[in-house]
Amino acid sequence: MTAGSGRPVIGIVGGGIRGSMYAAAVRQHPGADLAGVCEPDRNRREGLARELSVPVHEDLPSMISTTPRPTALVIATPDFAHREVALLAIQHGLDLMIEKPLATSSADAGEIVAAAESAGTMIMVGFENRWNPRFVRIRSELADAGSPMVNQVINLNDTRYVPTRMLGWAGRSSPGWFLMPHTLDLACWLSGALPTEVYARGRRGFLDARQVPTWDAITASFAMSDGSLLVLNSQWVLPESHPAVFDFRYELHTEAASYHIDIADSGVTRYDGSGVSRPQFGMVEGPKLSGIPIDMINSFIDSLNGDDLALPDGRGGELITRAIEAVHLSIAEGRPIAI
């Protein structure tokens, strides 16, 4: 907290698409102050300084050593680059919101969680689908009905724009690491069950040929702790003519009811000279930013201010990392892997 203000002071590490959005969200929140943004790229730092009128830093030690000193941190660095920043922040007693996945190895995830528990700092993992009102409603209905889960099938895919042009680090990730943490956490949250075993297959070639050395597509079949089944499909090679940059379709079946949800279908279709598109409203720019990821970081801030909220925590994030690591091991070894 700042002296006398009673509000958390939040720093952002990573000034890309998500980091800049989170910075703007913190700046507009009446219950928090924005300490600044850490971003190693000089041109991006200069742009953020102009856009947000806040201090920008090349690295976290620089931010921590200046005023206003952060009391909490949002980590929005690439998937593989969470460990070092998180451990340094924990050493300085900072509470954390970390973009999913918590880490891209179970060893890194376990080290982060153990350090936070030892230091008494909070970790929230950014599984933003828990703030989607459609899924909130479905979870409430499932809890009220109490019917046993039968199976879930989730397709979350991106167009090839994401790994070839949006992400400069896609070769160090995969559809599994970038997309499946969202869907696996969501399946666990809705069902109340945990993954116990996975058998996965992958396909590659398209991205390899374009100097992005990673999987084109991954399919993973999970056994769940309640005896139900879960299938996750994620690919990174949808054509860019797809009407949205992502495709997100969810089937959920209990003994009593079935749900079919198309998240990419916003209900609005645009036809113009460039073709057919579906505008997305997960995050809406207006006088104030609004939408699902804004609601998520608002909950992080509210928790820092003392609200007792059920947030996705470090232990849950560690489980998801361990399960997605098992997906990749199953592909490599061609056998089921216990989680």
C-alpha cells in the first residue's frame, strides 16, 4: 500500500497486448494505483510512457527500487518467462496475478508456489473464463442440478495469425501451452473434478515449414477424478479467413442435461469489403475499459483490498501446468501419462 492511501500499488511486467490492457485497467480502478510498467523493448516502453503517462522500466529491479514502489504485481510476460519474475517479486513480498499458464514446467510452477506459500504472498492465476457470464451461469445450474458429469469436449483454436504474426515467441510455446490451460481449468471449475490421466496426440508440419518450430494441433483425452471424460482440441493453423481470430466451442453433457456453447459467436456478424467477420466483445473500449479480462483484474484488486473472493490460486495453476506438461509428454512417448 502507498503510505496513507490504503490502496494497493500495482506494477505490470510485460508491456504487450495483455500487459498494456492490464495497465490501463489498473489506472482506471478507483481502488488501486499504477506503479508503472516493465518492458525490455525500448520502443514499446516509449509508447507505453506516452499512452499511459506512467513510469516505464526496463526490468523489475528498476521498478522495485523506485517510488511508487509496487505492493503487488501483474505478470504478463510470455508463457515461458514467468518463473524468474515471480520469484523475485515474491522475495520482495509482492502479491501476484500471473497470466496463464502459471509456468511451462511443473518444476517452475512448484518452485513459484512453494516460494509464495513460504513468504505468505498471494498468487492468482489469470484463468479469465471463470469471469465469463455464460460459464458462471452454467456452473450455477450444474451445482443446483447435482447431476453426474458424463463428458466434456472443448475446441479452442486460433488462426495461423497468432503463431506467425501476433506472437514473436510461438516457437517456444504450443497450442497446448497457449490454449489448453484455459479449457482445462474451465472444465475442472465447471465439473469440480480434476484430471488424473491423459493420452494425447499431436500434428506438426505447417508451422515448422514457416520457421515456427511447434505443434500445429494437439488433441488430449483426459480421465477425470469423478469418472467423467474430457477431450480438449487446440490448433494454431485455422485459415485467416476464419471470421474471428479464435474458435471456441464447448460441449458439456451430464446425465440430466447437455450444453452447447459457441463463445466465438458474439451474436454480431459483419459483412464488408474485407469479407465476413465476427466482432468480439470480451474486452470493450469506451469511456472506460470493460469486459471479461477487466472484471478479472478488478477481482484481483478487490481481493488486495480485503474482499474474500474465490480466485484461481497457485495450487490450481500448478495442477494445470502439470497436466499440460503431461499432454506434451504423452505425445512424445505415445502412451497415457498419469497426472
